[in-house]
Amino acid sequence: LLLQVLRKDFVLPDFQEFTGELAAIFERCRANTEGRVANCIPQLARADPTRWGAAVCTVDGQRAGFGDHQVPFCLQSVSKPLNYALAMTEAGSDRVHQFVGYEPSGISFNSIALNSENKPHNPMINSGAIAVCSLLARGQRLADRFDYVLRQYLRMSAGERLGFSNSTFLSERESSDRNYAIGYYMRENGCFPPDTDLRETLDFYLQLCALEATCDSAAVIAATLANGGVCPLTGDPVLSAEAVRDTLSLMHSCGLYDYSGQFAFKCGLPAKSGVSGAILLVIPGLMGIALWSPPLDRQGNSCRGIQFCRELVARFSLHNF
Ligand code: DON
């Protein structure tokens, strides 16, 4: 087995049987009709609550999809760990953490609050993600920065389907008083590098939230994180191993809003959710899983998605500890 791993022709055994079990869990979650679709962004409020998709991609490239796994959805906050991983790869940890901390905030993801060093608490909440966006591909024109990030996401997804929902971007920008307030508060407190164009930074942040994926393409991205930053389908080393380690650590401690501690306790896996109902779940060294269903629980996580994670960990011993 070790030689197979070293020769890179290792194949996870029993994948067929595993996907059979996943299909059963998936169907049980479909019956869950709890939760409400997010209403904070007008375009997202129109989402169909019956949508339910899941996909898995292993580090040796085996794949499976369930339900609406080919239907595009906005990444929303699922873009936050990806942007952080890119910034860490590109600019390094010292530079990034000059502007953002790595401690759970214990307060809502869109709070106007900074830590005792006047930095956003972590990159998985809006303030921290806005700080990360101010660093990404810095020095280029906004159009080129957007192209750059999309290109990097495509390297993570092996070129598989990604898109951009302009209507979501426009409608969110119109109703983003809170993010503007966070941005101005951060600027007042010296949270950005000098000469940061705040409006451009907020546009960039909101545009990356409006990027679209399918469960299929997002599962490949999750598998790139599970595989130390190397896309398992292409062998492309998109992200540095250190950046991925730090990203997964923060997903583990801060990835699911005010449910992060409970999720770390009960599921013991790094994950990140978004208000669109997406969840990116990483099983380090094994596989990436993408889940999408718009109805959210009170903490803002997809009801079906959380049930799926909990049943998965109950059925297979995937908890880190
Ligand atoms: O900025 C916002 O509030 C949304 N674009 C994203 C919110 C989200 O998905 C969760 N944030 N951690």
C-alpha cells in the first residue's frame, strides 16, 4: 500500500460501496424540510427550497454526484477560505496575519467588531474576508484581480464549471450597508494596507461571494484542499501545503458561524458554509465533499447539509479525533 501511495497509483478501495452509503444518507436528508431560505440578499431569497445536491471527489480522483449536483449556486462565504488560501500562498502568512487574526470571534459573521489588536478576528467572517480581499492580487486593476482569482479557482476545480452571478452581485451590493459599515469601521482603525481603495475592495469581496460553482466543481475544489493544495485531477500544485494547513485549521475552528464549536465537537472536520446553503467539507488526505441546499437553520447553515455531515460521521469514523 505504501509503495502504491509513493508511486501515486493508490486507489481508495470500496468507493462503490461507499457511494451507495452516501446515496442512502443523501435520500434521508432530502426528507428534511426544516429551515428557511436566506432573505438577506434579494436574489438568494428566490432560491428553490427543494434543491438538494451533493458531490464527492477523492484524492485519487474518484467521483460521485447526487441530486442537483450539476446545478450552479453562489459560493457566498465558501469563497472565504479559498481567498484566504490564495492570499496565504501568494503573500505568505506573516503578511496576511498582519491584517487578520486566527481566533473564533464568538459573535455573528457580519459583526462590526475587531479583536484587541484592532484586526478582524479571523478570515472566515466578513471583516476578515474583506481584509483578505484587500491583499489578493494587490497592485493590479480590479478586472485583472477578478480574472486572477477566477483562474486560480479554475485550477482548483480542474477547469470544471465555475461562473459568476451578476444579478446576485448587483442585488447584494445594493443591500450591503452592513459590509460598507464594516469596511469604513475597519478603515478608521487602520485595518488595510495604505492606499487601499475601499469601494473597490468591497466590490471585489462581493464579486467573489457571487462566484458560482456546482456541487461537482466545488467537490474538486474541496478535494484540492484535502490533497494538500494539489488538484487531484490534474496534479496542479495550486496552493502551498502551509496555506492549506492553516486554511483547514481555521475552517475547523471558525467555518460554520456560531455553530463552529459544536460542529468541531460533533463532526471533527474542517468545513465552510455560505448563506446560499452551500457547505464545503474536507476530509484531509481522503476526499472533498460539496453540499448544497438553500434552507438554512437558525445559525445560517444548510439544514440538509448539516444533517448529511452528522450522518456521515456517525456512519464512518471520519472525526479527526
Ligand atoms: O457578505 C455577506 O454577508 C454575504 N455575501 C456572505 C455571507 C455568508 O455567506 C456567510 N459569511 N460568513
